[in-house]
Amino acid sequence: MSSGGEAAPLLTAVGSGVGAVRVMGNQLVDGAGQRVRLVGVSRSGTEYACVQRWGIFDGRSDAKSVAAMASWGINAVRIPLNEDCWLGINGVPARFGGIAYRRAIQAYVSLLRKAGIVAVLDLHWSAPGRQLATGQQVMPDASHSVRFWRSVASTLRPDRNVIFDLFNEPHDVSWACWRQGCRIPASGGHPAWRAVGMQQLVNAVRRTGATQPVMVGGLAWAGDLSKWVADAPVDPRHQMIASFHVYSFSGCNTEACWNRTVAGVARRVPVVTGELGQNTCNGAFPERYMNWADAHGVSYLAWSWDTWGCPDGLVRSYAGTPSAWGAAFRGHVRSLGGRSTPTR
């Protein structure tokens, strides 16, 4: 959150790159030490296409599609990942998993970097044991999630234009479990399993020597940051970001709640809204949140750069033709004019 004075830079020129993104106090800064805020999109598909056995990306992932993203003025893209596909386990076909999947993600990160866009790599779908990762879990699993992050962090360690989003949306566990892990009871015909906590995932990344920032989402599908500061894991690199997800239908969807919880966290560490969306099509709720976030120095990534139609899809084509929601988001980003306007 800005303390006043000259507004902090929001977006670097497309093509110049944000550079080595890192945390300094409660701000994100670039390689030159200049404050930046991330405003971008999620690019869904890499979490599900591979386990559904028909691809790696859902739609185009070439240089032209990245250029279309950049033309909107964004500076970050969140890439949801599947731990089984990255590790090549639990029956994921070789053409969509393991080395093929990892190379595809690396190539996409490289395209984003060349376009001046930060890549946010997110553990989105996971599953314990021999269960195929076909959806979201309540927490990361002891079977594979630590191994996943060791591999991701080792692979991307040289890339300073990357942020690691440790787990998509923790939910239905205690804050103690969120931090240190716990036993998840049997449900839905699946046996009980062991979850690891955010501390174990931070440790997994840091033990590889990777120094990039890590995003840690709160509870209630990343919509609850009420105890985030009190229970946050320890990062020896002091490169931790709080991730907050907000939709028009989520629990903390009012300015009063944002002021009560999110603003307080933003005074301690950078806050990146890892997902921002709605259950309507006109962009009214996201606009209200973006205005609040702009005033408080909070970053946000819209859900999602996909041709899904209303209400989730930002685009009607991967050439960048916006949907109604996409047009509202693009208009807001362009209205920022490359600078944030903190007012509180």
C-alpha cells in the first residue's frame, strides 16, 4: 500500500520485461528496484487438458496469442499446472505429460518473458497416491506435491521472471493444517490421506536454491486472509506474497471485508489477487474490486483468458477479441495508463 507521494509504477512497457521480480517489504519491485504491481490474467487449460488426454493447452499458446495478451497492457499471466502431468505419473500419456509437458510449460514461460510478461506458475490440480489429479483438492498432498515443487523450482530456478503460486485454493481445513499439514479424512470413496502444509512447500522450493517469490493463498478457496499474517509460513528468503481469490459470489466480496482483512495483509506483504471473476457477464463486480485494489496497491489476475463464453471467458478468440467481461477488464487496464493511483 502506498504511503502517499508519487504514484508507484504499475506496468513496464511491453517488450522491455518487468525483470527480476522480487519482494521488498510489502511491495513488488523489478530488477532496477522500481515498485511494480501485477495486472494480468490466468490462462487455464494446462491443469486439465493433459489428464483428459487430448492436449496440453486449451487453445493457442503460440507467440501470436501471447502478443494478443500483451496488447491489452497486462504484465502477468498465471499458468495453472497439474502435478501428475508435470511429474508424468498416474497414467498420464507421455505425449501430454512428463518431459513433453515440462518442455511445453518452459516454452510458454519463455514466450511470456520475451513479451515482457511475468509467469505465475500455480499448483492447481493435484491428488494423493495413485489417484489421478482430475480436480482441486482441499490441500496439497504428501504423495507428490513436495516432489512437484522441487522439480518445478529446480527447472525454473534460473528464470527471474517467474513467481511460484504454491497451491491454488486451500479450503475446509484449519489454519494449523494450512501451515503444517494434517490428515485428510476419507471421502467420496477415496481413503484418508496426508496433506502437507504451506511451510513444507516453501521449504521444498527454497531447498532447490530457487529465490523467486512464492505466493501463498489463504483458506476458504483462497478467499480468507483473516489469519494469514499470524499463521504464515517462514520464508528464509523473505520473498512471500499473499494470494487472495475473489469472485462476486465468494465470501469476502465486499469493500468492508477487503478493508477488514486484505488491506491489513497488504500493509505487511504484497497481495496478488490470484483469481478475480464473477457470475455475471458485464464486469461490474470486478470493476468495483479493481478500483479498490488500485487504491490499495493490490495486484490482480483476471479469470480467465479462455474462449469459454460467459461468465468466465475473457476472450472470444485467442487473437484477443474480448468478451463483454474481457472488454471491461481490458478497458480498465488501459485506463490505468501504466501507473497506479493509490489514494489511501
